[in-house]
Amino acid sequence: MPVKGAKLCGAKCRTKGGEPCAGPAMKNGRCRMHGGVFYKRETHGKTTLRAKEQRKKERAFLKEMKGVSREIAGNRELSEA
């Protein structure tokens, strides 16, 4: 039972026929079950911050290399003419 006057979660519950959750809200406005604590922890796979940064660096490097290869190809055409 939440404290009188405290903010309530209000998330739509599946088990109570769609009634709003009556759990006490945290700073983010949801209870611990509907909006729990979120730490920027590392997870597996493609969604880690480190993996995203690495892919961004790789794309920038590939873009730069593509420009260099076009420049080299352009220089070859000029020297052959």
C-alpha cells in the first residue's frame, strides 16, 4: 500500500484488466517493476556503447579509404593520358 499523497506509477497493468499500477513511483515516474533502475551497463552484442563507437570509427575509416582510392584512381587516369 503506497504512502498517502505519494505519486503512483500509473503504468497500464496486464493482470488487472488494464487498470493503472498503484505501485509507488520513483524519480522517473514509474515503479521498480515498470521503469526500474537503469544503469548504462554493458550488454552483449551490437547494442553496447563500445561496439557502437567501434562501428562508427570503422565507417569513418572506410569512408576515408574510399576517398583515397578514388584519388589514386584519378591520378592514374591523368598519368596515362
